[in-house]
Amino acid sequence: MSWDDKPDADDIRTFLRDLKAEPWLDHRQRHWPDYLFHVTDVTNATSILTRGELLSREEVGRLGLMASDNAAADIIAATGSAIRDAVRLYFRPRTPTAHNNEGLRPLHERTRGAHCPIPVMFVLKSHQILPKVGVRFSDGSLARHGQARIGDDASFLRSIPFRRVYHDRAFSDGDRDDIVFRRQAEVIVPKRLSLGTLLQGVYTRSPAELETLAAMLDRSTEGHANVYRALLHVNGRHALFFKQWTYLERVTLVGQDMSLEFNPSSRTPGPFSLSIRVFDAEEDTPLHSIELDEFRATGTMAFRLPASTPSGTLRVQIALDNAITYDAVKVRGDGMIRPTR
């Protein structure tokens, strides 16, 4: 893709400034026009940061890089090949797609098989992307084949009903279909997008999930793994995620006591199959594992390590229904892990 400006690049940037000043934007949304958003699971996010670029679904497939597919298969099948061969960004966070797949959900509660256990949000600078040659935008969901209009200039951008794209409150039954359609408005970039200076930040929902992403990057010895470490953050005031489903908020290890702090307001607390695997962090050799069925992932669960636990650091892996929930290094050693309640 050419990285030259479009003839009306200045008009596009002016529109973005004007959009920020709209009185109907609330305080949480004032920054949205400055950015574009891409969300994927933590395993894919690690690959993206290691390569230093976002790739289209077709490119990912050709290179065999899809570690975790968080999209519904029937939706992807209904999407045209030209769109599948583009990097897809959204004008806003918390899209209907994210509502359907964000967070850990028991197998029987996953929507159309889509699942993004640990979502990672890439936030990119809109004024450096939208004005570039080859970048197009839609006025609604591209998953509804043939329903969304697509354009690439300032005039088309101004025609997108951003008041509905950015709509972030409850809606009536009569408005539901159109608002859900508009909230999925997209930006499409041919084949690949180098992150470079475009990346404003990379966000997770919690400290535990940030530890997992950082640890995965630490284990990657190639490419740009360390370049973007300073851009990793836990999402705070900007509300990039729904946070309505199961995830780990914190994992703590003090002396012999390990605690897992889950989202206490999860709408999908289980039951799950819980797996905890503990390794010697230096050698990455297994020390112990525990499996619990019918596990309710809500609030804080405490475990106690035995007195014979070797000193040193641990690598702790936690999974719910075989989906990665946590994978990072904690200071201390481990042998048996025994639930204390």
C-alpha cells in the first residue's frame, strides 16, 4: 500500500478535529475520533507485536500465524475475499462483535463459537491512517454482505452517521438493528499495516492480563518483541472493554499463599474446568499441576504451597475450559498446590 496522502488528506484531518467537538460526545468518547481500534486475543497480539505489523486474515492464513481465531466461522465465511484480505480496524471500542466474544465463557455460553478469552486492544492514530491512499471506510458492518457503503474520501467520511457509530447507551427495539449495524463501521487497509509510530498504546483489562502479555513477549526472542513494551497498559478511564465476563484481575503470590482474583461481577462465572500448571521459571520444567471440575470463577480463590516448595521463581499457567487465562512468572517456587477453600 502506498503511504502517500490522499488529495483531500487535509479535509479528512479537519473532519476528525470537528468530530471531536461535537456536543453529543460524552466525556468518555472525546478521544475516540483521535484513534482507531483493533482487538484480538493475547496470543495473536503477541505475534502482532513481535512482527511489528497488523496483517489481513488472508495474510495471516498464508503465513500460518493464526494462533487463536476469535471470530465466528459463519460470519467470516459470509465476508467477501477482498475484505478478508484487508487489515480491519474500528472507529470505536466495544463493538457488537466484542460483546459477543470478549472474555472467558464456558463452552456452552459462547456465541456462535466465537471466543476471545484475553482481549488485547490496539489503539492507533486515526489522523495518520485515514488520510492515506488505499485506506477505505464503511458506514456499517461489513459482515452484512452488500449492506454497508464503502468510500475513501473526506466527503464519504462526513456522510458516515457517527452519532450512531459512537452510540453507547441503551436503545429502543426500533433502533436496535441500525445502531448495531453502525457500531461495526470499519476502516480497511490493504493486506498489512506497519505499527511504527501509528501505535498509541496496547491495552488489557487487568494487571493479570498485562502480566500474561508481557511474559509472552519476554519469551519471544525475535523481531520487535521489546520495541513496544513501553506502550503496554492496563485500561483505566477510557473504558475500552465491556468487562462483563470472566477474567483474572490479579494473581498474587506471598510466601506460600497464592490467590486468584477473578472479576466478581462476571455474567459467566462457570462452571469451568480449572487447570493450574506450575513450572520452575529458570528451567521451565514442570513442578506440579492441579485440575478442578465444576469451578466457579468469581471473587478470590486461595491456594497454599507446601513447605517443601523450592525457592526461586515460578511460571504459573492457568486455564479455564482449556482457554489461557494467565501465563506469567511469579516470584517463589512451587511443589503441590492445595486449595484452601
